[in-house]
Amino acid sequence: VSAIAGLSGSGAYTLNVYVVDSSAATDSVLSQTTVYVNNQAQNTTPYQATTSNNGMATFNLNNGTWVRFITEPGYAQIVDTFAVAGSGTDTLYTYRSAGGRTTVAFQLDKINGYAWDSATVALSLWSVNDSILRAGDSVVANPGRLPLKPVADINGLASINLYPNEIFTNDSSYYTAHVRDKRGGELLGRFKFRVPDSDTTVWIHHLTRWDIQ
């Protein structure tokens, strides 16, 4: 059920609002997302409805100008106005924000079990076309030169928030990692990996890895 009587308004006209994630090359709908609608002055308790599996939330509104917004974790908080002139449909486009990144963790231990504290993980982002586009963002120029260098703590743990590869318009994108100790010596040769879309921390050794020749 995408709407609850009273909470979603009691106006004369039915408005179906579709919530669409435009982060990737192909748009996709967001299900189980709460959509809020308030009057133009935003001085009352907003109506609310939850999107169904097809990304649709239903409201009952009167004619006039309204404000709609979402506060979905990991997505930009889009707030805009729209006009109601009878029953109809409308679309709210959103995109992944920084909160939509996946935390990738590296545990850097020596063979004897001691941690490689202060080791640096040099990370780069690449694509076969040497240019990566992300919806809602600008071109990432020279993607292989991104300044991403998390440093391991005293326990050998290093972590960083990275965008999942699937949100880039180029499906052949990947990250590379190159691990060096605090004196600059090589600990782990450069290898490739792809980051999944996850709400939790993922460990680097659980991701698909392969050496770079």
C-alpha cells in the first residue's frame, strides 16, 4: 500500500508521484521510499506516502502549488515545487549523494601477525575510455590520478568511502590499489577491484581482485 488515508491527503484529485534514481546510465525507480508533500508555504505537517515496488506514491490533493521532497538515506534531498490541476502523474528525480558510497576496508597484517601501521593504500579510478561520467556530477578528468590515499591505523586498518562502480555511466570502470609501508616500500603490488553497492562495510579481500600485469 503506497498511501494511508489522511496521511497522504484528502484533496479532490489523485496524484501519483514516481521517484526515480538517475545516478546510473539507466534510470531506476526507488521502492519503499517516503515521499513528503506540503503546501507552498511549508507551514503545516506534510502529507506522506511510501513508494510501491514500481516507485509510485499516491496522494490526494487539491488544485494549487505544492512542495514535494524525500529524505532517503544515501540520496540527495530533492525539494521542489509542482502544480496540481486535476488528477495526474509526476516524477521526482534524485541521485546518489556522498552518503551513497560504500565503505571499503583494508586489513594490513604482516606474515607474523603484526599490523602494518601507517601503511598507505594508493587508490585510483579507471575506465577503458579514460573518462568517467556520473549522473548529477561533472566529468572525472584523468580518473587514474585521483588523490585517494587512506593510511592504516595502529591496528593496520585502513578504510575509505568509494562510489559503487555501477553508478558510473561507463560499465568498464574499476579501482586499483597499491599498498606501501610508511617508508615507501611495496607491500602489495597494484591490483584491480570493483566496489559493490552496499549499505555496510565491505572488506577488500571479499571483493574480486586480480593482479595488473
